[in-house]
Amino acid sequence: MKKIFSVEEYIEEHQYFREALTILRDIINTTEVEETIKWSAPIYTVNGKNVLGLGAFKKHFGIWFFNGVFLKDEHNLLVNAQENKTKALRQMRFESIKDINKNIVLLYVKEAIENQKLGKEIKPDRKKKKTIIPDELETVLDSKNELKLAFNNLSPYKQREYCEYIGTAKRAATKQTRLEKITPMILKGMGLHDKYKNC
């Protein structure tokens, strides 16, 4: 997917829903939000905090409410995209331009803005997860000082990625192959999936 630099580009990229996205954008822009592009999608903020975003997919389009869990949802329009995974985010989905009720959309947008101003948001869980280093990785780290130092310099998240990668291999041979693959990556200070993160 190409990098998007403006809301106009995003709407052009989703031609099938162009008119519908323009209508939603116009409704949102009647409020005090600031329009920006993040993650190659239109995002609307208040005081630098993400409030909502526009999204278009194969069969539907809609508005993401970053803290939509706090919306009253009197019209029963919001869905949780990933039940039991997504805590705060809620989606208002549409399949056709005919589904858009401008007044109701505006009510939800205004309520989301108000909630943000009141500080209603779910803070990410900052509890530190303990990293359990698999025996095979521990043995290699203990035998190579430079590797151990490089591993200890990685962020806890990157350390966990490597530990899970080795720990989830079922066969000893697979674990060995994976250890050989990750050793140069750890020495370079890379995370397991770094090469995919800027695609």
C-alpha cells in the first residue's frame, strides 16, 4: 500500500467510497477537530489526542472512535472490530452512502470530542511482562558475551519477540535453525520483525 500524505489522496485511493467518505469528512470538519494523516489514514484530533478516524475497506467504510467504548451509542451503530481484544476502539460502519444519517453521525462525533476533553480514555496497560528466556537461547547468550550484551541492550518488547520465536519452535532442529538466524540480528540491535515495520 502506498504512503498517503493527505486526506484528498486517501479519498482518491478509495474511489468506490469517494462520495461517502467526502460526506463523512465534511460532517467531521464542521466541528473543532484538527484533521491530520497518521498511519496513511485521516485522523482527527483534539489537543493533540486522537479522537476519531476515517476508514475504507473492501465492503464497508466508516469512522473509528479511538475511545468509542465511552460513547452512549443510543442508536446501536458501533461495533467492536475485534471482540475480547479491542478495549476502547469502536467502529461506525456503513455499506452504502444511503446508510449515513448526517445528524446522528454529528451527534456521535460531538460526543467523542466532549469525552476526549473530559479525559475519558483507556490508558494502555503498562504492567511489565516478565520475559522468560528459553533454555536454548539462555545457553547461547551465556556462551557469547557480545551477544548477551547486545540482547540486554534490546527493548523488553524485542527481547520478548526473540524469546517467543525460539520458545514456540517444537523441534530441537528448528530451534537451532532459528538461533542461527537471529544471532546476527541481535548483534545488529534489530528486532525480529523490524524489516517489516516500515513497509
